[in-house]
Amino acid sequence: MGGHGHGPPEIKIPSHTIYKWENVPELVKLQKDLGKLGLKDPWARNHVWRFHPGYGTQLQRTLGCLFYGWKLGIPAFLITIAAEKAFGIKYAGHHEHH
């Protein structure tokens, strides 16, 4: 698999050292608020990448999550409707023959 120089493309994985939660105001506020309650989130560092400038704003990430798959889903839906109309497929139920 992938012989003759046709393997998968190289994936550039960024260094983990560029992601520091101390540089993200939202996570600093979270740690302060938790500290007031006597708590700490040791896993906050795992979410720092989400706030990196290359990943967009909170609104962009939220919209991206909500509308993920629509580019493929809407055409597939329309093709399904067109095929059902073309072939006369009806899903009215089994109560019509009574």
C-alpha cells in the first residue's frame, strides 16, 4: 500500500510547546473561577489548541460544529427526493389498502 512514492500526504503536527493555557484569557479566567471554589482543571491544557488563532473565533467554531456535514447532506437529501419522485416511491404507510 502506498508504494512507488504514492503514500499518504505528510501531516505537519505542531509542537505541543506552542500551546500554553497561560496565554489564553478564557482558560486563565476559568482557572481563577475554579480556584475560588477550591478546584483546579488539570486538563485545561488539552483545550488550549481550540483557542489558537488558527482555529477561528468562538462563533466560527460553533457555526462549524452546527453546520458540519451540510455541504454533503443537503445535496444527498435533494438527490434522494429526486430519485423517489422519479421512481414513484411513496412512504405513505401500510394503511392505504384497507
